[in-house]
Amino acid sequence: KTDFSENTMMVNQLDFIGELKTGSVRHDLVVGTEIYQENQKTYGANLTGFSSTLADLETSLANPSLQHSGRVTKGDLTKDATATGIAAYLNNTATLNDQWQLAAGIRAEKYKLEADQTVGRGTSATMVTGSSKADLLSWHTAVNFKPTQNGSIYASLANSQEPNGANLSLSGRSADQVKEYANLDPIEAVTAEIGTKWELFDQKLLLGLAVYQTKKDVYDTVDGALATSGEEENTGVELSVTGQITAEVAITASYTSQDAKVVENTSNPEREGNGLTAAPDESASVWVTYAGEKLTLGAGAEYTSGEEYWRQGAVAFTTGEVTLFNAMAGYQFTDQLSAQINVSNLTDERYVSDYSAWGHFKPGNPRNVKATVKYDF
């Protein structure tokens, strides 16, 4: 598997932040613009001088039958894609009184992607030129109520839009499909959330509870033609704890339970109710930090109940549950000199982070150790 790519990005963002009062209502305003351009060049693999030999018909992990020699180098250009966009946005948080707060915002954006890229595989692969344009409009609104000084209850509703080619790749497996996808409307997702947050023990501990639901459109085939038709849904609940256990010990923890599924599929109604790829039913994390005068120690864990990878209406692979442990240690030698070491996947757990329809597994990151020494002048 090869990944030769070059990315360049230029972004100019300008924000005006201010406060405005209308009577007794205070408005906290953010008005801004954004202009950006991103280019990605991707190259294939040059296999000249590289060979594979089937040594024997019997194989084991200690004696693999497929032996390689030579080297793989960067090959011909397979994609040259440039995305440009210009956007303007306005956000307003209105504080009515000590108990009620309203928020709303809107963002309008023009997006364009132009690309030369290879579509198809093997002898059917061909280079096509295509473009995709979209006028995007995203918004959000929320209300927050504080029944007491240390607690709040909120509700929010927001959308997001994803144009075809948002990942700097034109969709489609042929030149005709590339044109079909380019004419489709953006994919839209709408998220509704209700939650509450409470500060306890003299504001040393913050507890949070949120219930959310996201509905997202998908591309589907209707009467033999591509269309923005069909819907996926994710409903879940999230618990979180953040704060100080003692003056030296802090904790951050969260737990999420979710139900992600297909709720509408026009071309294959029998797939309605199927799960979604890489959406674990349960996940949790915890991180505890001890911060002394000079010594800092941290340890934590990340848990997922397992991910299912769906292909053609069936589960092609299940990762199984995974727990990863992480740790860190830091020391402040002087006001200028400090050192820190971070260890991810402390136990070197072996797990799968992705699965391809072609039978390829992508292993998760192994144990990683990073040491940093910092000196401030």
C-alpha cells in the first residue's frame, strides 16, 4: 500500500469580535470572513526494480512464502486537486439575564474543487478532469437556562454541509460517474442535542450529560441515477467528568453509548436498520494527572467496545473490543528547563484501526515513546 502525496494550503481568516447592548440584553458578536486554497498531489508507485517471489506453498508467520526484493519509489502523478473557498459568517450570543442565554449563527460559503485524477483500476484506469461546485449554508441555534448559579440546562440544533470532493477527491469510478457526482447537492447533516452541566464542590468538578441525535443524507441510486437520497442516523448519550479531585490531582473522563444505523435506503430497503461502519456501541476514556511543584505524572485509558465494518449490507469484519493505556511524566528542573516523556499504547496492544473491502487491514499505532526537552530563553 502506497501513499505518496504532497499538500499545500493557504488560509486567510479575519474576525471582528465585539460586544453590543440593546436595552438590558448584551450581545457578544463574532463577524468574520475566510478565504482558502488547498492543493493535493498524489503519486502512484514505481515498481521498476521491485520483485516478489513465491518461495514455497507452505507458509507461517516465521517463514512467509512471499519474499520481496528491490525497492518501491514514487511513480507517476495520479491526482492533482485544488479546492478553493470563500466564506462569511456571523455568530451572536445574547445574554437576556442571569438565567437565560440565546445563541445563533450562520455561515455562507462558496466552494469549488478542480481535479485531474485517475479513476478505475488496472487496465481500465484512466485520467479524468472534473470539477465540483457548491453553495454551502450552515447554521446553529441554542438556548441555555441556568436554574441555579452552578448549573445549566441547554438545547441546541445545528446543521453542517459537505460538498462532493470535500476530501480533495472527486467521487466516481468512471468519467461518467465523476460528472454525475459533481452535479449532486451537498450532503447535509442535522444534529439536535439536549444536555445539562453542573459545577460541584466549589466549582472544582464539572459534570455533564448530553443526549444527541444526528441525521445525515447519503448518496444513493434512484431509478438508475445517482441522487442525494437516503439517510443515516446516530443517537447517543454522553457522560463527562472534569475537575480537581485534590489540589494536585485532576481527572478527565467520558463515556459514550450510541446507536448508529441506516434509516432510509431507496435502492436497497432491506438494508434499513443495518449498522454503520466504525461506529462502536460504547466508548470511554479516563485521564488522571498529578501536578506537584516540579513533578507531573499522568495516566489514562481509552476503551472501545469494537467496530464493525459493513460492506454490501453485511458485516465484513469486526475488530473486537480494545483498551489502550497511555502515560506521561514531566519535571521542571528550573524556571527555564523542563523535560517530558509521553508513552502511547503502553502495553503495545495489537489492534485493527481500519479494514478495506479488498481484504486489507490497517494496524493501529504500536507503542510510541516521545521525549521532549524544553528550554525557555
